[in-house]
Amino acid sequence: MQQLIFASANKHKAEEIEAALPQGFQILVMKEAGITEEIPEPFNTLEENSAHKAVFLYERLHKDCFAEDTGLEVETLHGEPGVKSARYAGEEKSFEKNIEKLLQQMDGQPNRKARFRTLFTLIFDGQQYQFEGICNGLITEKTSGTAGFGYDPVFLPEGSTLTFAEMTMEEKNRYSHRKKGLDQMIQFLINKKSQIS
Ligand code: IMP
């Protein structure tokens, strides 16, 4: 069993990742590994914040671990909210207020193109690797659905008539940025293990 510790306290992300893991892999969230501090995200790129979170955990545990940082990048807002997605409407990190601000910014805007971009950072055998997952889609004009988290009620992934918040976790995982990045990370680990054995 390959055990990986996930540098996140976000239970939605952990559930999505757990639902998508193949046999032979197990994740522990950092709290289960005894780390309860909030990991800061001080940088201006997803790449740096993701790496920072993984290194933070590795320095404390010296075990194989990973982190991910995700942003919603809206074309007409020049990539915003991007790395600031969690705090778009302020430090309290409210999903509702973030959506409200986004819909206000997009009011009357015909170009609704957006994408979620996730950066995974894996630390395996002390070495650092990154994997990217992208999901293209559109920002809807109003919220639909109550499942998921964050901007899910206003994000319509390409090829779907439902927002992420109208999908089950399994359906979201057929489209999602997080699943695409995770698949690459898992494939990398499978290849590494086959080289070792
Ligand atoms: P972070 O990666 O924890 O910094 O997440 C940034 C923010 O992006 C979260 O607080 C959510 O608002 C949003 N977000 C991240 N992933 C998703 C997703 O899969 N669906 C909807 N919103 C997301």
C-alpha cells in the first residue's frame, strides 16, 4: 500500500481525491498525521504555493506527501481570481461572498470562458515533482446546485449541461481539474514503483 499524506485541511478536496484513488493507494490528511497548523499560502502563483505546502509538510514528517493549489482563472478578468480564489471577496474565505463578487464582476459580460487549474506537488523519496490539471468551462449567470464547494455552483465544465454543484462527486471527477492532475501523479507513482520492483 502506498500511503501519501495530503497537505490540506479541505475536506471536500480530500473526499474528491479519495473517491478517485485506485487500489493500492491511501491518503491521510495532515490532521491524521498529527499536523494541525494552517499552512500559509504566501506566494503569487499556484506552482509556488503548492510546492510550499508540500515542503512544509515534508519538513515536519519526512514522509511521502503531496499538496495541491487550485485557482479559477476567468478569461475576461485576465486570469483572476486565480491564486486569490479562496480570498477573492476577503480574508474570511466565504464561498458565497466569492461567488457574489465573481457574478458582479461578470455582470453583462458575454465572454464567460474560465478554467480551473490545479497544481499538485508530490514529494516522493525526498524528490519534488509537479503535475497540472486543467478543466475548461464557462461561468454561469446564476448559481445552480448545492453539491461540492467553492465556485462549483457557477462553473459549467466543457461538455456538460450541469454545473459542478449539480453533479455527484463521481460525475465531477469525470471532468475535474483535480482528477486530471491526480491521475498524472498516480500514473507517475505507478511507473516509479514498477521501475523499483
Ligand atoms: P486552494 O487551493 O485551497 O487555495 O483553493 C482556492 C479556492 O478555489 C477554494 O477556496 C475554492 O473557493 C476554489 N476551488 C478550488 N477547487 C475548487 C473546485 O474544485 N471547485 C470549486 N471551487 C474550487
